[in-house]
Amino acid sequence: MTRVLGVDGGGTHTRAVLADSDGRILSSSTGASINPRHHDRATLGQRLEALTQAAIGEQGPIGAVFLGLGGVSTAADAAEVEAIA
């Protein structure tokens, strides 16, 4: 079964959802903001890792990941987030 992780990061909080290939939500987690305009790279990395690990747990390998983050509006912003991820 393919698992997909989606992350919705805003200025106040962030939510991660793990779903299967049929769209069924397997687990989710909520954490602090990971807006790259508000936090440094180390903080973003730590928060993203904790949030995604909480959502993934022992569910096994992930087939795809989508990050939708507030504050990412340029190619340079996207490259920075990709490097963190």
C-alpha cells in the first residue's frame, strides 16, 4: 500500500496527515508554525522532523510527500524549504 504524507504549514500552526492511496487518513499530527519567513532553518528542520515523525509513526515507507507552506512564494524560497526537507 502506498502512503502519502501531506504537510500544511502556516504562520500559527502546522498539520501533517498520512493517507493511503485511497485517500483514507491513517494518522495526523499538529505542531507549531514552520513558516520560513518567521523561523530560522534549524528551527524549521526540527519542527518539520518532529511533526512528520509523529504523523508517520510506525506506518512504514512513504511513497510521496507534499509540503504546502505559507511564506514560500519564490523559487529561492522553495529551494530553501527543499533543502530543509
